[in-house]
Amino acid sequence: MTLTRRLLLLALISVLPAIVIWTYTEVSLRRAREAEISELVVRQAKLAGSELERVFDGIHSLLIAVDETPSLRRFQQPICNSYLQSLQLKVPHLLAIVALDLNGAVRCQDSEIPTSRTFTHRDYFQDALATRQFVVGHHAPNFPEGDVHTHPVLPFALPIIDDDGQVIGVLATALDLDWLDQNLKVRALPPGGSLTIADSNGTILAREPSHAQYVGKKISENFLAHVRRGGTEAVETATRDEIKQIVGYATVEAPPRDMYIALGLPWKPAFNAINQAAKRGFLLIAAALVLALSLSALTSRAFITKPFEAMTGAVRSWRRGNYQARINPQGAPAELRILAEAFNDLMDDVAERQRALQASEEQARLALEAGHMGTWWYDHATGIGGLSAQAALLLGLPAHKTAITLAEWQDAMHPENAERVLKKMRDAVRGDGNYEDEYRIITPAGETRWFNARGRVFFDKERRPITFVGIFHDVTGRKRAESQQRFLLGELNHRVKNTLATVQSIASQTVRSSPNLPAFKEAFEGRLLALSKTHDLLTLSSWREADLRDIVEQELEPYRRKGDERVLIEGPSVKLSARYAINFGLVLHELVTNAVKYGSLSSPTGIVELKWTIIMDDLQRPLLSFHWRERGGPPAETPKRKGFGSRLIQRSIEGEMAGRMVVAFEPSGVVYDFLIPLE
């Protein structure tokens, strides 16, 4: 932690006691207010329950009095009807009063409209007969027994018992739920509060506010879970309008079951005074904290930040490459001056080591580049490998590609080497950690390269692999040289034989055409000298650039006589690279040798035509189109097997020079067509 932060922390600690006291006071006040509000809502819920019980008691008493009427007990119409009509007018909150016989038929009613329906299925009817007591029913959307339609009511019932103590019917009435809501609202609802009354099924009988919206709907399962526990309590909850409330729950006996009451007060108004006081206290503490932090920041700026800015400025200059940058300790406190002087000494040492390290790294880099080598590593924890810039270039990748996955590495492997390479790497991990291998890779450009790789696996104390580091060396040149050497040895053996055959043919043709021995000697030596010059041309080129025409003329010079156009040469000057010149010289030598041994140059009348030109492909790259035709000699026949010479020609054209070759054995003589991309 910085010194500045420590000063700020000290300022914060100084204000901490005030924060603790304020927090304790706030918590205490809130708890006291919560207890007060909880007691209030429970008390109001009980008050609403008492008011509801008073209403039930009044209805109970009224039904008992009506039950004692003789005309009603005997179901004497129209006397009992007239009585119930006059009674209902005196209690308008009871929308209907009816008397039912044991079959559920209406025998006496306060309505002039008779009904033929029976109502034994009604809950209040069954409960009254079962208990032989006063019962409170459930919410009903109507009361057709008393001609009440589309008006929510709460039914009540009392069994009708004759003089012999036998139940002969049920006296029922329907309480207007709108009247019940207004009565409880006036008598039991505190300002700003909410009141909900539900029957034993959880159906809302009265609700303030929004009575018409909620009456007849089910209360939430959360509500039922609280009220069914019994007793009275207060809890925190939220209304359907997401208004936070403190709600008190109570139950009311409504035989044969209980009814439920919930009375709530909104949280925000109840705690408004406490919240305002807490806000004022918080603002005072915040102001004190800001003042303390400001003073601490100013002090820190003068005595800590400025000296450290001088130090960090020198460090940044040093990191940008200015190794002469140092910290000026003048004006700083004594402790910081000691630190600055120690840091200056450290930077002197680091600068010296940095110079030595840079020299060492430069030497290593030059050595790797000169030796066509690159470094690589693999992290077993992350499964990611890494490459040096030189290694990436050797793989044909951009120099900035310094990360490589195992899948990417496997894709770079030559298909014939991939499985063996990975096996040797796994063997190194499972074995002593030493690794050495030689394999081929294919660059993104399609070039095949040979690598010689060495590495070592580093393990932890439990012999689990941590990292695998190594170096690989591009030995493509060596591999090509070895291949070329093997090829040249075979060619040398073949050429010696061909040379001897050529010398023999030259001697034979010279004897036939020479009139005497001196003429034979002169012609024979000249042809041998021309053949030697062809070899000299290949040797003197030292694997460098050579002109195609020079190679052609040197190879065919022994067979060209004055006044005898047996060899026709036509084509522009074409410069061939060392590799192309060598391979093309071998191809021409083989063509010439075959022509001397079997083709047109083996006959005095034979002719060889050589033509070439430069054309462009679709990508505007130059191609050498070379045409060789023999005529006037023995008929050309397709060979039964491909000899060394034919393989040499095909390998040189299609392999070494990546060209295409077409050969035709026509009756007039053999024809070769080459199409070779120029480097």
C-alpha cells in the first residue's frame, strides 16, 4: 500500500468512530420503530377482527330471533314471506333472508319472485345440518336463494329446530360484502394502511383499497402460509403493486372454520422521519470524511507524491532507454533521499548488466540466424507452445507469430513424419526428458524443409512435466546437398559410360567420314575437345547463372559440321540459375547421348531441331517452353522399360525444376516438349 493511501486510510479511521456511533443509533432507532409498527399493525388487525366478530354476532342474534317465529317454523306462506320482507328492510346490509326445508327448497323468502330450485349443494346448508349450529359460509358471487344475482355476498345459516328438537330446515341470509368493506374501512383501517379479509378458502371478501378489483380473488400462497400458522404476527412483504409494507396477520373464528385478516402499513411513510434523520447524519459524516481526506491528500501531495514523481520520472526515462537518467534527491525528506541514492546505485548496476545482457542476446541472435536455428518451448499447464521470431520464420510463419498450439504444430509436420515426431516427444516426456529428432515440415507456402531438433523436458518434484524447451536447426541445405551428392554419384557413373559410348560413336562416325588417318586424327580430336568444353562449361559455372544457348551449343558442338546443318538451334537468350543450368545441362547431355546412340545423330542424314521461347502463365509468371525434335534417323520406338536416362530427364524436369514434360515416339523420330517455370 502506498504512503498516500496509508494517510487516506488514517483519515478514514479517524472518522470511523463517528460512523460506528451513527450506525448503532440508526440500527437502534429502526429496530424500535419496527417493533412499534409491528405492534400497531397486529393491534389494528385484531381490532378489525373484533369488528368482524361483532358483525357476525349481530347476524347470529338476528337469525336466532327469526328462528323463533312460529310461522317460519311451520313454513306458513305467505305469513312468513311477509315477515321476512319487513325484516329485510330494517337490515339492508343483509341482501336476502330465506328459509329452506331439508330438501333445499325455499319455503319462506323476502322476495316476491319464487324459485323452484333446490340448494342442498350449498356449503352453508350442509355445514348447518352437520353442526346444528350457526355457520358462516364462503364467498359467493351471488345468492339466487334470495333472488340476489351478480352481487358478491357472504352467506350465513342457522338450523331451524322444531319443538321436538328435530331439524326441519335451514334459515339463511346473505351479507353484502360491499357494506362489510365500508364498515371495516371506517372502524378499523388506519390512515395510509391496507386491509384484506379472506374466508377459509383464501378468497378475498373485503379489500381496502381497491375492494372491487380484488373481491372474489384468491390471496397469495405466501399470505396463506403466514395466516395458517395461527395466532397473530407482523412480517415484511410487498403488495401486488410492489409497495413494501409491514403486515399484521390475525384469525377470526367463523364456525365451522376460521377467517383471515391482514392489515398493512406502507414501509416508506412509517420510516420517513427516521430516514430523514439518518440522511442528515450521513451527510454530516460524509462532509467530515471529505474534509479529512482532502487534508490528507494535500499533505501527501507536498511531502510524498512530488518526491516520488521525481523518482518515477527518472525510472520511466531509464526504461525508455536513457540509462544515464538518475534521481535528484535534493529537497526530498531524509528518508526519501536515502532511497533515491540507493536507487541510483542500483540503476548503475542494472545499466551495466543490461549492456552485458544485450551484448549476449545479440550474439545469441546472430549465432541462431547464422546457423539457421530457432528456439521453441511448450507449457504443459496451458497446452500452448511458443516460438522465437527466427523459429517462426524458419517455419514459414510471420516473425510476430510467437505462440503455437499443438494442433498447429502437428499440421506443420510432413504427413509421413507427424506420428513419429509426436511419439518421440511423448517418449521424452515419459523418459529421462532428453529429446533429439530429425524430420520434415511443410511451410504455408508449400515448401518442404528438414529440421534437426533437440530439447529437454523439465519436471517438478513429483516428476510431472512443466515445460519442454528446445532448439531446431534448418538442415534443408544439407539434406539437399546429400541428395544431390547421391544423385551426382549415380550421374557420374552413368556419364562415364555415356561418355565412353559417345567417344566410341564419335570415333566410329569419324572413321567412316575420314579419307585417311591424319584427317581422322584431326576430326576426332576436335570432337573430343568440344565434348570436354561442355563439361568445362558446367564446371566453370560453379553452380551460378548460365545462358541456355551456351549450354545447348556446348553440348551439340561435337556434332555440328561446316556446311552440314544437322543441328538447328533457335531461341532467345535465357539466363538459368545454377540449379536450373546443372539440371538442364544433364537433360541436354542425355538427349544428345540418346540421339547419338539411338536417334537421328546416329545416322549421317539425321537432324535435331531445338527451339525455345518465353511465355507467361495466367499469373504473368515467365515459363520456358522448350522443344526437341529428331528426324531423318531410325524410327523411334516406345521403350519397353524406362532406363536411367529417361528417369534422369523426368526427375530433372518435373522434380528439380517443377516443370511438365511430354514425350512422343514418332516414326520420324522422338519429340520432347518441356514447360518449365523460371525462378
